[in-house]
Amino acid sequence: MTFDPALQDADPEVSDLIAREDTRQRDSLRLIASENYASRAVLEASAASLTNKYAEGYPGRRYYEGMDVIDPLEALAIDRAKAIFGAEHANVQPYSGSPANLAALLALVEPGGTILGMSLPAGGHLTHGWKVSATGIYYNAVQYGVRESDHRLDMDQVRALAKEHAPKLIWCGHSAYPRTVDFAAFAEIANEVGAHLVADIAHIAGLVAGGAHPSPVPHAAAVTTTTHKTLRGPRGGLILCKQEHAKAIDKAVFPGLQGGPHNHTTAAKAVAFKEALDPSFKDYAAQIVTNAKALGEAFLARDHALITGGTDNHLLLLDLTATGISGRVAAKALNGCGIELNGNSIPFDKRKPFDPSGVRIGLAALTSRGLAAEHMDAVAGFIDEGIREAAKHDGAVSDAFATSLAGRVREYLQPFPAPGLSH
Ligand SMILES: *Cc1c(COP(=O)(O)O)cnc(C)c1O
């Protein structure tokens, strides 16, 4: 038995599947708002031997020996995270965004305590107290939504619910809301009712890092995020907080919720944080928003309906009600045409969450490939063509149509190298 063949020799099945995924990611128009292309450097770090090491605890306070490398590595990731966001404290160990949110709850609210968060159908995340999430099962969750008239956050409703229910913690942040969040207004309400404000910037962390969205860090007790969405790092989580909550947050992550940190991911986070600290990341963040706005205009020019009429961030919510097909059906048809996006509920959706009326479109991944505002008309054209064809045929598109559109998409993307993937 030899232990060291490269993946292709050791396991051709897995190797081939990975190669197929590389090709798929290279050839398709990737518009899922939570996804991106991590750089080759980030991917390399996440494949490092650090995965072999156990390191329960924190730098300088570990339960295992052999921390010569892990300690300075984690300290480096922490310092860079603090520098990006101007935070007093950072915990880089959360396995992903959901565990980061659970840790914030564990640190700041006693079990069964009342929390206030944005509801899932309005654009919030499961972990902000939705009923099937642990956060809705173990805590008394109250939820706010958006205004029916303009589908924007209604701070009067947030204030009224906060006054009525006196939550211990208020969540702000979202997975499908195309507008800027007023963190100062949330902080004012949290302050009025004596609640901790926690901002979950999983979707917009890259925009905040690059100065293309206001930062919640000055306003919130804690800020949670993923590292793999607009921040363009490895799959993982991150918590930033005020010094006064540092101990409680660290205790909640370990030993409260997790065991050993994933050191290979810590390394990849450190690499991604270095990339985010580079001045060019500001341009990247600004370009994402520019592209999203341009794509929105291109959809409006093609008579599509956008929730809130446009966007301030990286994402658009298209309301497909007028087309006669659901978001899920459209997304499935488009996927066969090399266009990847997801069906999504729209505010006050008349359809079920599993078969919603909208699609969500994010620009982080295409922007990472170098597409700019002048390319957005073509992108809208591909999507519009697919949706119209699907609508004409009750949701289905023919194989010939799908093959033709997928081929044109692949050709269009050819001049834009996909970061991280071999060519
Ligand atoms: C994606 C997301 C999360 C969860 O992240 P996972 O890494 O999938 O667990 C949490 N909050 C928000 C707002 C998100 O969009």
C-alpha cells in the first residue's frame, strides 16, 4: 500500500467528479448570490496539511501540543480580520455562517430568551429565528418583515415589535434583500429596548470590507458572517465583536458549540483576508454593485419586475409573476442552459417557499471573472431569452434550445478566466 498517489491515481472517480465540477463552474453563468470563485491561493491553503492537526482552544491557550505553527497562523487570521473591519475582537473558528450565528445566540441570550429577526420570506436567514431552525426552536423568536407598499425594511415595525416583545437580541442582515441596511437605526432601537444588536453580514461582507456598503461594526455588539460569499474566501464563518463580549463569544464557539478548529480553513481565511486588505478589493466591491445596478437596468429595459425596483448591493430579486412560470421552474430551465441562479420567495409571495414567484441573482462570482457593466446587457439577454422560452412552453425548454443557449453562454465567458480553476 502506497500512501502518496495524487488524487487522480488514488481515486479517479472522485478526481473526475471534481474535474467535471471545475468545467461546470468555468462554463456556466454563475449567478447564485451566495456563491463566488475563491482564488487559487485560497484553494491551495484550504488543502494544506493543517487539516491533520488538532488545536482545541485559542492561540496561547490550547489543549494540545505542537502549536508552533497553528498559533501564529490563527493570530494572523485574527489580526487581518480585525484590520479589514476595524473590529475590537475577532473569532475565526466558526465552521460556517450558521454555527457563527448559534454562537452569538449562545453568548448573548439565555436559552428560551426572546430574539427578534427578519423573517425568511421577507429576505432574512433561517438562523434569525425561523421556526424550523434551532434558533427558532430553542429561542422565543419574533420576526419582522418588509413594508407591503415598497418591500423595504420598515423600521417603525421593527421598533414596535421590539417595544412589545423586549427581545434580548435583535438580528439585522439578510440573504435576499437588495437594499442598504441602516445599521445605526437598528442600533438605536436595540438601545431603546436594552437588546444586543447582532448584524449578520454573510451576504454583504465583501461589500462592507471594500467600503461599498456601510459597516455595522461601530453599531453592533457582534457581527457574524460567512467568509465564502462576497468576501471570496473558503467556506467558513467569522464573528467580530466589541471587547466586552469577546470572552463570551470565544467561550460560545469553543467549548460551547465546536471542538477543534479547522486549521486548513483558518489558513485559507487568512489568505482571503489578505486579498480583502489589498486596495484592489475596494474596486472589486464597487464593481459588484455597479454590475448589479447595470443588470437591474437591463432587466427593466426588458420589462421584468424587480423587487424594490432595483438594488443597492450585490443582488437582484426578479418577480416572475407576470411571466406565468414560477422562480423554481425558471431556475431549473435556466440551469439546463448553463445559467445558474435560484428560485426565491418574494415578499408577500402568493406561492409556496418550495415553488416561489421569484429568482435571486447575485453578481459576486461574475465580477470575480472580470465582467463589467458593459457586459450586463448580454447577461440579461441570456437570462431573459431562457425565461421567455421556458414561459412559452409551460416551463420546459427543448434540449436543442438548452444546448444552443449553453453553448453561447460558454463562448461568451471564454475571455473571462475563472479564478481558482485550472485552465
Ligand atoms: C448564508 C447565510 C448564513 C449561513 O451560512 P452557512 O455558511 O450556509 O451556514 C447565515 N446568515 C445569512 C444572512 C446568510 O445569507
